[in-house]
Amino acid sequence: MRQHSRSRILTLAGLAMLAAGAVALVSCGKNHVAQASDSPAESLPVVAVTNVARRPMARYLTTSSELVPFQEIDVFAKEAGFVSKLYVDYGTHVKKGQLIATLEIPELQALLQEDRASITSMADQVTDAGHELNRIEAQHNVLHLQFERLNKVAASKPGLVAQQEVDDAQGKDLAAEAQIEAAKSRLQVAKSQLAVSQSKLAHDQALYDYSRITAPFSGVVTQRYANLGTLVQAGTNSSTQATPLVKLSQEDLFRLVIPVPESYVRYVKIGDPVNVRVPALNRSFPGKIARFSVDVGDATRTMHTEVDVPNPKGVLIPGVYAEATLALDRRGDALTVPLQAINQEGDHTSVLVVDQNSKIQDCQISLGIENENYAEVVSGLTTGDRVVISDRSGLRTGEAVRPKVTEAAVYQGQS
């Protein structure tokens, strides 16, 4: 009987030890068997925790580059001449086709007068050649009728008309026909010369039209290089150092060149939105990826990428620096923790979790995408786990605490 009681006591002691071990076995984010605390709740340290939650995440790339107009050109003169009128100055807004300046080109003006005189002369020669052709055709008609009459009489009444007389009439008829062909050729030559003169006038007129310099596109004048009376050289002559009249910049659309690193090239797509912040203006503007080179440079290992930034109100200024932020790798429903909850020691990444028994557990995790506030948790946690975001230096694994749910501090980027 005493032996039986002793065995029963040992069995109950073993079960008690197993129960205690079950309470001690804990894991990250799981429900555990409740255990009575040796310390009153009021004496436990208070720790700030926040719940692991799902939210959209993206990998961002921010680069700085110079903001330049979509088009910017120096406006040159096609022909050399003196600036007689200048209609624009610094900051002048112009429309496509609007007159910018007028040049005085005396040589072309003289050529145009010469061309018009030549056309008048050639037109008179064409008229004269036409009259000459009409006269020769009239003479030929008379000679041809005479030949036909004599030939008919000779055929109907042989011997009445001498054959010599018939032959002479026929020769005059043929000679008149040859004169007609020659007159037609002279008329055609005169018309060709008239066409040449007209073409020369059109050519010289086209050159003279370049004395009126117009805007090739709508924009704003950012530089002026000429004044009234300035002799400007033709911009097509590479042997001279031609000076432009003005610099014209397109103002309703800007472009930003971004060197995308090789590791991010696979994420870049046409039409992706880009946030463009201009520190000098303390403003941000919406843009989108419009084009890229589809190759990686050997020297920089980056891909030339361009972002189009609309500027309908003319707020952007050419030449200022801007920061472009691209959202690359996106997750629509990522499991995340605040960055302030993460401990990083070498290759070991972990967070402190308050379990269902209000005890501290050290959980190793794997991370994915990160931004300025949160990191994606690939493994190690589940939705609803409570991670510690307050000071973790004095906390130990297994220590009982009083968790207080607190919103994690969020960094508000400049807009």
C-alpha cells in the first residue's frame, strides 16, 4: 500500500513537470498556455508594441538630375544679313510660326529684281516666238494650197502646166513646213528659258523668305545674342563661327534623364509614374517614364531613362535640379513591420515579439522590400503578431512585460 502511494506521488510529480515544460515551450506569434506570473502586473515593465499588418509596399529608386526642356535650340539665320527688326527679348513667350526677327539682305533683293526682269524678257521672247510661228504657218497654208491646185491641174490636164512649175510649188510647200518646225523649236526654247527664270526667281525668293525668322515651336526665349543692326552669318556655313539670334526653349514639357542601375533595369516600364521633386521650388510634379535606351552603358552600368514632366502652367525652370523617385518592385499586400522594430546583427535579423502570455520572444525573420518606414517580412511572423517598437536594450527573452499597443513612428517624406 505504501509502495502504491509512492508510485502515485512520483507520477503526479512527473505530470506537473510536463505541464510546466508545456508552458515554457513558446514560439513567435502563437497562442500559449497561460501561466501565473510571480510578479504583480503593476510591477512589470511597459513596452510599446504594434501589430504586424499587411500594406502595399514598393521598392523605390531616387536619383537627382538636371531638369531640361523637352526641346531647346539655338535659332540661326539661314542667310547672312543685317538684323533690321527684332521682335523678342529675354523671357518672351512665342507661338509656333511667330515672327522673331527680320533681316535685311541687299544682295538677295537685287537678285529678285534681276529675276523678275529676266522673267519679263523671257515672256516677251515667248510671245515673239509664238507670233513668228503663226506667221510661218500662215505662209505655209498659202504655199500648200498653190501646190495642191497646180498638182490637180497637172494631173487632170497633162501638158497644161509645166512640171517644173509643179515641182517649184512643192519645194516651197516643204520648205514652209520645215520653217514651222524650226519656229516651234524656237518657241519651246523660249518657254524653257522662261521656266528657268521662274525657277530662279522661286529659288531666290525662298532664300529671301529666310530673312523672316520664325519660331519652329512654341516656347520661351531664354537667351538673346543679337541686336538691331547686327550682321549675322548664315548658320549653314561651317567655315564661319555663326552666332545664333536667340535660344528657344519649349516650356510646356520638360524631360529628366535618369541613370537606372543595372540591378533595377528589369523593373523599368514605359508609362510608370514618377514623382519629381524640385527642391528649388519646394514642390513636386507628376511625371512618367516615356523612353529608355534598352541597353546598359559599359562605363556606368546604367540605362539611359527619360521621364516626361508636363509643365502646363510654366512653373518649372530650365536647368534646376530635381529628384526623381521611381516605384520599382511593387507588392499589393505585403506583411510588414516597422523598421524601428528590427534588430540587425551581422546576418541575423530579428524582432522582439510579445506572445499571448505577455512574455518577450526573440524571433528571427527574413526581409524583402524596404522603404523609409516599413520592411516586408518574407518569413518568421504572421498577421497580428505584436512586435516591440520601444527601447529593447533592457529586455530579455522570456521576460514578462505589460504590452501597450502604440502606433509606430512614420517618417513623412517631403511632398
